[in-house]
Amino acid sequence: MRILAFVYDGMTLLDLVGPIQAWAFMPGNEVQFVGKTVGNVRTDCGLTIEATHDLHSSWQDPDVLFVPGAGTAIFAVADDPEVTNYLATIGAQAKWVAGVCTGSIILGAAGLLEGYRAATHWGAREHLPRFGATISDERVCIDRNRLTGGGISSGIDFGIAIAALWAGDETGRLLELVIEYAPQPPFGTGRPELADATTLDLAKGRVSQAFGVGGSVPTPAVL
């Protein structure tokens, strides 16, 4: 399985690491970390990762195209025709097109979600219909070969669920145990419908700053 992970400045680290860590335990998987240019990419938590390939040196027909999300950093990516045209081309060749959190918004801007159900962070769901996608509130949404996940921490669920899709439920069960995935949320407020009113109002303010300020998501790219 050849997995092409697109990386960019300001992306959310856990969106990338959650799925990739789960998939790393699957024998035979290869990953390319592809940026607009080769070199260090700074994530939203300050850590950097390395883009090992650029748009020209990457696989052109991977098994999986995977895009992590971000806050306002998605606007620059989604508004860059070189990137969206690249993703549209790669996505048309890939067997699976995948995104976690607002990575779905980038996929949508590349024209890859039209006619599909898709998930994203709860604070960014309103963007999906403009790309012809149907909003899903699932933590992991599978619609044919389009694979999308909810916000940030859902990337771990996503990685395990998609591993099971590719290699069977026994593989999923094994990975869940190997990475000791047995979450015990301290407060149980991890989705809007679970949070108290005060926490939800505060979260909406933070999310509005992250996803609703700093730019507007463009219409899908056309090759």
C-alpha cells in the first residue's frame, strides 16, 4: 500500500500522526510525505516534519491520497491552484482519497468530494455543501472510496477503522490493541452534543477563530 500524505505549513500534527501511526504497524505500507517543496514543514503545535518529496517527485498514482487538516492554514492551501490541481490529478489516480478534520475541506476545494458524504471537524461542516458534498457527522465516514474523519483526535479512530477496511477486522482489532487504544476522556465533552452550554459557547468562539476568520474557502478547482 503506497500512501501519499500531503503536508503543509500550519497543519494539525495529530491529524497526520494519528492515522499514519496506526498504518505504520501494517506490513508493506510505504508513505511519502509530500509538500509543495521538499524540506521542513512547521505544524500548528510548533513541531516540524519533513516533506520528503515535492509535487513533481511524488508518486503520481498512489494507492492512497491522504490530507490532514488545520485551522486557518487550510485557506492558503485551498486557494493555491497549483496544489489543488495537483491533488485533483493525484486523487483521480488514487484508489482511495482520504482526509481527516479539515483535510476534507482541502479535498473539496480540489473537486474530490462532489457527490460524496464527508466528515470534518464539527466547526467546519458548513463548508462541505459548497463542494457538492453531503455533511456527515460520523467520526469516520466511508463513502465508496472517499474516506473522511471528524476533528483532530478522530484521526486515531480513522486510522484503525480504515486499516480494518483495507485488511480486515482482525487487523483492526490487532492494531487497536497494539497501540493500546482504550480512550477514557476526562470530561466527556468531546462532541457538541455532549458538552454543557458554557463549554460549548467557549468552544464555538475558539473554533470560529480557527475556521471562520482569515479567509474564505474557494470553489472547487477545475483542471
